[in-house]
Amino acid sequence: MVEECTGCLGCIDICKVGALDVETMEDGFIYPKIDKDKCVECGKCISVCSFKNPIKKLYPQDTYIAISSDVTNTINSTSGGIFWELANAIISNGGYVCGCVLDQELNPVHIISNKIEDIVSMQGSKYIQSDMSTIYPQINKICQEKKDILFTGTPCQCSAIKLHFPNYEHLYLVDIVCHGVPSSALWKKNLNELNITKSNGKMQFRIKGKYDRTRYAISINNKIIDYKKNGYYTLFMKERSFRKSCYQCQFAEDKRVGDITIGDCNTWGDYANFYPDKPISILLVNSFKGEALFNMIKDNIEYENLDFEKEKKCNRQLSVPSDIKKRLHDYELYDITFGEKKLSDYSEGYKLVDYFKYIIKRILPVKLRHNIQGIIK
């Protein structure tokens, strides 16, 4: 069960006798725990388990590269600001959006809102597993009221929502291209080592700026930490700290669970005339609902056809999951997460070539530099 569980906590929500709770295992991740004295063996928990009940996935019917026409909407996004446009369209029509934010203590949680200002907090990648425990009853209430709700999350999270609410016509799912998730406990250890307890503003895991089209770095409290100088981030980039189920993910393929799939475009070099100085998104339209969502935003975005076959080859998570051989052992994760072992010991650190790249970035303009990279790729 530990190897299969994705941590969606849907089983806990659906159990009406209170037989399920959560426990934190040695690797730092939370898993459901059954109280056999309370369990009536109704099987409802199994019925909403996405690993036990694989749902039908759809091959994209249309594939695009895309970016918001209003570039200001992309500032807080990881790539092209497509989530912002989707969320804005739903809220403008009286609906709700459910997405991951970092709360005041920087814990990753899914929230539901119909306020545009909350969408800013949902924008951008969060390379941590989020807590979905509170959203199931709220989604049910909104759907019962026949109001639109847009859910965005990892494919396994989208699958959990789809299993919970299989026939809700007002529910739209947007899955992101996901590489895997570290535990929130490991994230807390990282914050402790950085001596950070709260954020005084928006935190980002990817930043854009004068010298960077996109940069893998933590930006928090006016401080920027490159991923190579942060042990948590280095482990993430090297696929060493993910949940066990991530390494056998049934959603790391070209067929998708969401109505729309969004993510970074890894073949951006093939589209040299399409915003070469800005990170762009892939936008996969997978269903009739996805087509309806696309039609809501198509006048507010710039888009071109994507060579999906080539993108799959360059974006591995559209073909296969992360390699389990790279993962740290449970006892190693325990020593880092709860023990005396320091996360900082796992930072990759800067090499001479990194300093050379740093200098080049400050000599060549972003657009020229990335045009050159695109040609090389």
C-alpha cells in the first residue's frame, strides 16, 4: 500500500465511520491508517483510490504552445500564464477555482476561492506535496449548487477528484505535467535550516527576470537561492526525494486525466519566433470539457500548434515516470527529515561552469541568448 498510495486523502473523506486517519511514515510522507475496530469493511475507501481504480485517460485531441496575451499575467506563473487565464474565465462566469497555495506558515494546501486575488497565490509551481484534506466537501457543495469549479493539481490529484465526483458536469480538471513530489515534512526541514517561519510576500520556485527567461531558484523574503545551493531543491531536481508512488506513476504518459493539461514547453527552441525571451506553456486539450475551456480563453492567449510527438521525447514525464533507482532509502530520508542529517549536505553547489554561465547571462540579452540556445537544441 505504501508504494501505491498517492496521498490524495480521498479515502479519509469518504469514510463516514471515522475508521481512517493519517500517519507519517519513515520517509516523511503521510499515509492513511485504518482503525480496524471502527472499520465496517464497506469498501468505499477502495472505490476512490486512484491506484486501485485506474480511470480512463484521453489522448490529446489538440496540442498547442501558448502564452497569455497580457504578459503581466505571466509574471507570477511558472511559464505562460495559461492557468491564470483559465481561472479568470471561470471566476468571471460566477464559478470557483481550486488550487494549491502556500499558507502563512508556508504549508502547501489546496484551497477553493472565487476571488481573483487568490489566484495569484495559486500561480506558480510548488515543488511539495499539497494537503487536499479539506476540499472534498467544499467541491461537493459547489457542484450540488450547479456552479462551475476548476480544479488544478497533479494528475493523481485530478484522478482522485474525478473518482470522487464522476458525473459532475460543472467540474473541470486541469492537470499539470508532474515530475514527482517531496514531502511537506522535508520542506519544513528546509525552512528550518533556512531559518524561515513565515513569508512576507509571494514565494516562488521558478523566477523570471532581466537575466533569466526562467530560473530554478527559490525566491522568498527578498532572498533568491539557486537550486544548486539548496539541498531540498537539489534533491528534487535529481528525483531523489519523491513519494514512492511517483516512481510507478500511471499518469506519466501521453494520455491524460485532465480536461486540459498544462506545463513547461521543453521544445521551445523549435518555436524561435514565438516569444523567444519568455517561458511558454504546452496546452493539451483532452476532452469536450477541455475544448470548452479552451474556447473560453483562446481570444486572450497567443498560441500555435505543438509537435506533440517531439515534445513527448523531450519531456520525459509525458512518457515515463521518474527512476526509482535515484530515490534515497527511507532511512536516509528519515535522517534528513527528522534526524540530525542536514539538507544542506545534499546541495549540489556551484562549479566553475556555473560561474561562467552567470557571467554570460549578464553580457548577452535574454532574447539573443535563448535564440542561440534554441538553434543549438
